[in-house]
Amino acid sequence: MNDHQLLERIKSGNASYYEELFRKYYRPLCLFALKYLRDPDEAEEIVQEMFVRIWQKKEDLVIATSLKSYLYQAVRNICLNHLKHEAVKLEYQKNSIDSSSTANVSDTLVALELEVRIRETLDKLPTERKRIFLMSRNEGLKYREIAEKLNISVKTVENQMSKALKFLKSELIDFLSVTLVIVVKILEKIWL
């Protein structure tokens, strides 16, 4: 079956022909995208995104060139858009760092280190304690609401929260010299 026939069957909504198209072009398109992105995971994401778009717009798809040319051009365009977006992000980050004072950069590094330590410390908590803690902090639930959701007593929630907070405090004692502003920013970033 040629590509034109394959496309016509896909337009009619036949998923098996769509899978055939996917199997035929997925690998070569990933290798093509890799030339632009130099990251195999990103290349695969781009190609997957293109195939999803084709399926979503299958009824309205109009291809003036060959199907193969269309697919390669679509991947190329998505890659170029991705690269432009990454360039803008990089420029923004560069400008942010350039405009920051040395103190701000130092604060940012300390904040990042603290964020990593908090996440690592949270991962050390027993599963249920961590769950209760995150329900309180991430979801903003009151102790009573957590107790109802988990079918436990409010007292158990209070106990688990107290133990979690004591553990966090003991594990993060070396960061107590960090300014309160940095800590608050990190906690907001993690829990909001």
C-alpha cells in the first residue's frame, strides 16, 4: 500500500493504518529530529507530538506534497520551534543571572541546595507520615480533612505531623543560618 492510500484510510479514522504509518516512519523521523536537537529523548517527544497532531487533525489533513515529505517537514518545523523556545529560555536565564548581584546568585545556590535537601529529607519519612505531611502542605488540607480522607483520627494526624516536623528540623539544622526569606521562597515553590 502506498502512502497516499495509507493517508486516505487514516483520514477515515482507521487506527490500524495509523499504527502502520507510525511504525513505518517513527524511527527515521526520530533520527531526523535528533540532527536538530541532539537529545534522543527530546527527538522522540517531538516525533510523538507530530504523530498525535496528525491523528487529532486527520479529517482536515491536506497534504500537497508526498506524505513522507510532509512528515519530515512537520518534524523539522516542530524542532525549529522547540529550538527557538529553548533559545528564548536560555536568553532569559542569562539576563536574569547577569542582572543579579553576587549575593543573589549565592542565595539562589543556597536555596537550590536547601530545596534538594528538603526533598531528600521528605523521602526519608515513613510513607504514611510523608503522605499526611504533603496533604497538609501541598494540598492545604486541615488536620480534620486529612483524618477524614485517610479514615484515621485527628490525633493520629497531629502526631504524624509533629514527628514529621521534628524530623525535618533535625535533618535540616545545618541550614538554620539561611535567611527566613529564602526558606519561605523554597517552601512556597515546593508546596504551591
